[in-house]
Amino acid sequence: SHALALILPALLIQEGAGALVFGAGLLRYGGLIGMFLVGRGLFEARSPVFILLLAAAFALAQMIILHTMAGLQSMDIQSRRLFLESLTMFATIILGWWLLDAVYRFISRHASQS
């Protein structure tokens, strides 16, 4: 519940500071939560295949949502930059998961020994 209390204001600040209309960030992160909940029913949540598919789906969704929202506002968006940002998001999710999974395994291994 504390994490939700921190995530909500951060998301609202991010939404207000952006150049796109309100809702693009909510749609992206709400979609991520929805993809996680649906995917969790199909795969084991800690599975590397699940994380790869989730990261790829989120990167693709980000490209589609940002391209659509920019088009609705008649904003010119560079497809190459959007692709690179989505690729960076994909890599960040994979590296973050790998790091957090390693830390979790380390802590749980040492907690079970004591």
C-alpha cells in the first residue's frame, strides 16, 4: 500500500510535466499492470520468458500509444527516436529484472541459512 501511495503522485507529476495530453502515461502503466496480470496467469511470474515477453509487449505498447497520442495532437514525432526509446525501455526492464532477481535470490539464500 505504501508503494501505491508513492507511485500515484509520481505518475500524476509525470503526466502533468509531459507535452502529451493527460492520459498517455496512465494508459501505458495501466496497460503494463494489465499485461502483467494477464501474463501471470499464463506463465510463472519469475520466468525469464515471461519477463522477456512482458518487456517486449510494453515496449511495443509504448511505441503505439505515444505515436497515436502524438498524432492526435498533430505533433511530429521521430519514429527512429521513438523506436530507440522503446528499445531502451525494453533493455531497462530486462536489466532491472535481472538485478532485482539476483538480489532477491541472494537475500533469500542468506535468510534461509540463518
